[in-house]
Amino acid sequence: MATVGAVASARQLRKHEINLLTARFLKVRNMRQVAREWRISPTTVAKYLADRGMNTSRGMSEADIAGAVRLYAKGWSSIRIGQQLGFDNHTVLGALRSEGVPIRHAACAR
């Protein structure tokens, strides 16, 4: 019987699981994707990576942003640009918005 108001705690990953999680992040460079795949929160992923000495809070450089603007103008999606440049698509969209680029509707919504 569950206790009213009880909060489930996240399961703790073992060392070999953290190694796998870290390797996956290094491959895809997308914390949200790793979190979905491992069924844990992005905050938890960030904690495990930070415990490994990894800084995941890097932003896009001016050159990255210029490249993203150029690729977006060519019709690339924010997801594809993020994969190419190593950023989450939300980071790409934020950078595009900061440059005043009008954002297209998602392809699945068209």
C-alpha cells in the first residue's frame, strides 16, 4: 500500500551503468536524449556527468550560432543542426531566436 504524499526516489545507477551513460552522452551530446533512453531526469544525467568531472553547460560560440543560422536558412531542422554541431535542439532553437531568426513549425505539425 502506497503512502499518501510519498515521493519515489530515483534508482541509483551502478558504476558500470554510469560508464555506459557517460559513453552514450559523449556519442550523442544530448542530455535530454540520454535521460529519455535511461528513463531518468536530465538533472540526474547532469549530476552523474558532473560527478565524472564533465562540464555539460557549454553554450554555443558565435561561430556555432552563425553556422546554425546558415544551416537553418538552408532548410535544416534544429534537431539535425544540433546533431551536426553537438548541441541539443533546444539550445539551437534558443540561439536562433536570439539572432531574430523566425522559427518554422515542426515538420510533424505540417
